[in-house]
Amino acid sequence: MRFSCAKLGCLVPIVFVACMSESEPSAPLPPSTALSNNGLGVELLVQGAGAVDLTAAGAGLADFQFVAHKTADGTVWGHFRQSRSTAAGTVDFEGVVICLTIDPNFPGRARIGGRVTANNSTNPAFLTENHDVGDDVWFRVQDIGQGGIADHRSTTYGFKPILVDTSEQYCALPFDGLPWWNPATIFPLARGTISVND
């Protein structure tokens, strides 16, 4: 299935890096200066594309792409998608970003909250009333910025009532300590990259 920016209403041309087929190699991310100098006043940019290695959790690989922007006045926008195969069927969500926060004490950590715009899943566990179009969804990412691909990490998607009930509540969580930042539930990439630029 091809990821369609037209379907999500991508208005910023440079987010094309996140528009790719699941079978295509991940495109390199553009330099952060290309976004910070685009006249939109972007102060925070978090983006990525590739596949998260969930084998340690017995869940295989999850293809993903996302981009999230935040301006000086607090305006947040962007989009995301994650898709993976399970024995019970596909888990596949698309959405728009509604909140974004970064860890002030640990550069490279970010939380992204959004709203589901398409649930393409066939796995019955992800076809409940918590997974409908319009429901909140969230995830977190890490860009250590040194070393290899394993330094870039992401989680699977969370839905209520995991920790919180809304994306805004998720973005407002503290970053320190368990369960707020659990290293056992954030996984390295099998391919691709994640970039947290502030």
C-alpha cells in the first residue's frame, strides 16, 4: 500500500521525505535549516522514516514515517503513519499531529501526540472503540545523535487508557523516570533514521 500525502493533506512541500512506499528505502532527512528558515517560524522539527525493530517484543518490524513541527507561538502540525504485520492481521494507522514536546534535560527525546485519520488495520485487537478515526494516539522517539542506526528509537502507538486518555495529557507527561520514559518499551530502528532538531 502506498502512503499518500494527498490523503493526509500535506501542505508543506518538504515533508515529501515521509511519503514513500513501505518497500522503498528510507529517504535521507533534509537538514533542519531548510525548515527553520522557511518563513513559518519552525522552532522544533521531529521527523523520521524507516522501520522499527520490535523483535525484542515479539512483534517483528513496523514501517513508519512521520513529521512534526512546532512554531514559536506553540502551533503544532504534521502527520504520521505506522504499519506492521501480526499473526492476527495488520496494524496500520495514519494520523495528524496535535502536540509535540521534547525532553529539556535529555536532548533527542520527543513525545508526539495525534489524532487518527485512518485505521487500515485488520487485527481485531486494533478495531475497538479506542482505535476509531478521531481517537487520540501517541508515540515517543529518540535521536541520540551519535553512532549507528540503533541510536534512533521509536515506540509502537499508544491509545487510551495507556498512561493517559488524550494526546495532550501524553505530551504533558514528565520525561524522567518510570513509567514516563521506559527504555524497555522504545525500540531501535532496523532501517531509516529519526531526527530531533530544536
